[in-house]
Amino acid sequence: MVLITIDEDKCEGSDCAECVDICPMEILLIDKNKIIITNQDECSICEVCMDVCPEMAIEVIDD
């Protein structure tokens, strides 16, 4: 199982949204200027969202 977390204190939401643009599984979406996580179980654990986040606000943990 995969656990994805977003540190909302660091995340710039829709002002950045690089993670949303890069996620191949479309797990991350924009909702009301915030990044939200959907269908977490479908994450391929590629970790590109973590790599592109300039604020290092995303963590992907493979249990």
C-alpha cells in the first residue's frame, strides 16, 4: 500500500501544480487552489511528484 502526503504549509497549491502536471497516474489534482490526492491505491510509486516539487512538500511512502 502507498501513502502519499502533502505538507500544506509548504505546498503552493495551484500557483505551482508541477506535481499535478507530471503525475502519470493522475493521482494529484487541483481542487479550490489546493492539491488533493485521489485514487492513492493506483500510485505507481514513481516518485516524480517528489522530484519536481520545488518546496519538497510531497512524500510518497511504500508500505
